[in-house]
Amino acid sequence: MSETRIAPAASALQSAKRTDLSRHVGTELRGVSLLDISDADVVSITHLIAERGVLVFRDQHMTLEQQIAMGRRFGKLHVHPAYADAKHPEALRIHADANTRHVAGEGWHTDVSCDVEPPGISMLRLEVVPPVGGDTAFASMYAALEELSAPMQAFLMDREAVHAGDVAFRGLYKSKAIVEYPVNNHPVIRTHPITNRKLLYVNSGFTDRIKGLRARESKALLQMLFDHVAYGIDFQCRVHWEAHTLTMWDNRCVQHAACWDYFPETRSGWRVTTVGEQPYLDRN
Ligand code: SIN
């Protein structure tokens, strides 16, 4: 009697070729088609990204509608408070060309940390890339915290910071829109809900001040932390884009900065992003 065996679903991650981009942050996975992953792969990717902060997938040919559907498998999708696409509110156009004055993501930041439940995973897919340049730099906020001295970590523990949409949208991008952008307080050191690791959670894009400090103290301390991230080459990596690369990053545990060194060339694609949870600190 012949026996029929049902082969276990192959895990896309197990068969992928894995290359870490730096010691602390970033991993490239070759040979995965994100349109064909299983539910178990979604869980594995969610865990791997919580550890590595950034995952790079090459050759992801998909429409925007497919990207949105793929993104939804990782959680409820975020609607950007300032730049949601009119036709696809869950998507954000990332585009720069010869007419561009500011590119999205200049300067170190985590996406929209002014929200009460700031973004979890961002998924950016570029369709057009410049002949050279246009990298995205990432920095691990686990390592950024660990690299601070013990007394500084102790000082920052249990502090809260104000994150304001105006800092980025009116400050950097000069928006004149008559709307109120979100303002919310978050712990300066937060716990990642999947890894349970603590990490530094202030960024120059959105963090306005540290509560309970005098304005001058807060400004100086934040500037020190922003510089610590920007100059932290020991805990950074760079993603070099190809057309149809899709990069996912976990906004809880990395910051990023888009490098605009390719003017007047075109760089273009779409980002979808999941909604995260309200940041918290678990001291244990
Ligand atoms: C962003 O901040 O989401 C943009 C990143 C990039 O264009 O590399």
C-alpha cells in the first residue's frame, strides 16, 4: 500500500541566503518572494526584524495593491498624518527628481513617532533608483542605548519625551497646512514588545523635549543623543537599493536617514507601514 505524505510547507526564510549587513543591524535575505510567504514566514520575519532591525529583500516585483495586501499581513496599516496618498491612504509615495526641494526621510528619525501608537514595521519598495547613491542609513537603537554609559542610561530611565509632528512637518518640510499634527509623550527608553530588549527612543525628526528638564538642559541632552545616533558608525548599516528592492525596518528599534546624494536623478517607490503599539518601558 502506498503512503501519501503531505510535504511540510517549505519555509521561505530557511531556504533564503542570509547576509548580515553589519554586526548590530541589518540582514539581507536573497531568494524570498514576499508575495509567496506563508503565515509562519510572516511570524518568522516579524521576529527576525525585531532582532536585526532591518531586512532587505531583492527582486520584489509587485504592484502597489499587492504591496498593500502583503503589508496588511504584518498588521493594521498606518495612515500618514501629513502625506497619505489620496488614492491609497495606507501608502506613502517616496519620490525625488530634478524638481524636488526636500526628500522624505532626510535626517535621522523613526517614522511618525509623534503618533500615540507610532509605526511598527515600514516596508519601502523602490521602483526607480538613481545610477549611483540614494542609500538609506540605519542605526540600531538597542546598541545606541548599550553604548551609553551606565550613569547616562540610569538618568534616562523612566524619563519621558514629547514627540511633535510640527518638528518634522512644519520644521523640516515647511508644511503650511492648517491641521493639528499629533503630539504625544513616550518613554525615552522603551522595551521592544517582541525581544523584550530596552532601546533608546528619541529622534531628531520628531522629539521636541525631555519632560521635567529645563529647556536648555533638554536641548543639550537631546542634541548629545542625536549626535550619538548620527555618529554611531559602530551600530549603523547602509542599504544600497536596486530597482525592486523592498526593505523592511522596525521603527521601534532602528532609526534611519535617507541619503539625497543623487540630485537631479530620480528615486521613486512606495512605503506601507504597520501601526505599532503605545511605547512602554518594562523595567524588568
Ligand atoms: C523614509 O523615511 O521612509 C524614507 C526612507 C528612504 O527614502 O530611504
